[in-house]
Amino acid sequence: HRELEGTAVKLSTERASIVGRYLESQGIAADRYEVKGWGGKKMLYDKHSPQARYNVRVEIEVVEE
């Protein structure tokens, strides 16, 4: 169980990093955003619900300087 949780966090971090690289390729400096992988720690829906696929996502929070 612990091993799967670590794998989920790693995969989540890799997905977020891809988005970060895209932002950087679009001219957004890396020091203007933070990349985090949550794995299964911030689920929106129960993993057994039909909406569980929405748990696999990238969130972008816009903040002022």
C-alpha cells in the first residue's frame, strides 16, 4: 500500500512538472510558479465513484505578486 502511494505521488509530480515546463516554454519564469504532486492526498471524489477520473488533474492557482 505504501509503495503504491509513493508511486502515485511520483506520477502526480511528473504530470505537474510537464505543465511547469510548458508554462516556462510560454515565457513564464519558473520562479513564478510552484510544482507539487499530491498523489491521492487531495482527491475531489471517492476513488470508487463514477467521477473518480476527475481526481487525476493539474490545478493552477493564479496569485498576485
